[in-house]
Amino acid sequence: MLWPDSYDIKYSDRRIEKIVAFGDSLTFGQGAKEGAGYPAHLEELSHLEVINLGRNGDTVLDSLSRLNDVIAKKPDMVIITLGGNDIIQQRPQEETIEALGKLFTKLHGHEILIAYVAIDPPFVRKERLNKIKELCREHGVLFIPNALSNLWLDSQMMSDQIHPNAHGYKIMAESVFEKIKVFLKR
């Protein structure tokens, strides 16, 4: 399989039957009714169990304390959406990168396929995103770029400046599904 920037994705040969969506408010579904966030739409698209372990306000460092909850679900794949609150709280970039590395390492210790959903807000320097992309490459994590790029300034898709509405989350799920579907057909 060739990606725009091709590299080895760890555990890409694993049969995917259960997915955990792990992250912050974008995973939780803030801005949409319960059950209308991107994990619910992804479950419909994939015809697989997708467990939503999103929590409003989580930074990458905060999320490390919840990794055992993720592992306890015995997922084959974890899709991570984290980092936005790090930006909002002006957490040092190095702290975010280090915590993401720990998160990836622990999940890989359980032979879990990992995907990282990059949100790429227009108000953030590209340097942060480039460092995360390189970290994903180093750890064999599937990097999914621009999941919200067409939504940011579209009031029809957003509930506020940061969170999509139900329709926006559906588009986000479609974007994620396009990148992971090759791993689901085994």
C-alpha cells in the first residue's frame, strides 16, 4: 500500500473487528447530540463495533491516565484524536510530543493498530503538526491528515469554532473511514 509519505504501519496485517475511538471533545462528539459524533458515524460506515472513549477537555498528558480503559476494551485498532486542548491550554509542544510517544508505545505493547487523526486548525503553526506526523512515522502509526480542513469556517458544519455539528462529524467520519478502510477488509 502506498501513502503520500509511505512508511510501515505497525500491525497493519491484523484483522480489525473492534475499534476504540480515543481522545478529547472531538471524539466525544461535543456539539452534536449523543450518538451523533464521528465514532457513531464510523461504526455505521465500517459495520464494526466502535467504542467512543472521548472525554471533553483532555490533553494528551491527561489521556495517559485513561490508557488502561482503552486496553481493557481489547481493541484491534485505536483511533486517536488529541492535541487540540494542548494548543488551547498553551501546553509546550515538547510535552505534547513526549506524551503522544508514550501513548503510542504503550498501545503498541498490546499489538494494537493505531491511527492518529490530525485536525490541523487554521490558527496553529504547521511546525506542531509536522512534529506529530514525524512521530507517527517513527512509531508506525497511521497519520490521517486534514480530518476537519473543509469544515473549520463552514457554519453549516460547525456547532462552534472548534466542534463540528452532527453533519460535520459525519464528514469527519467519512474522512477517517477512507484512510482506514484498507485495514478493515481482511
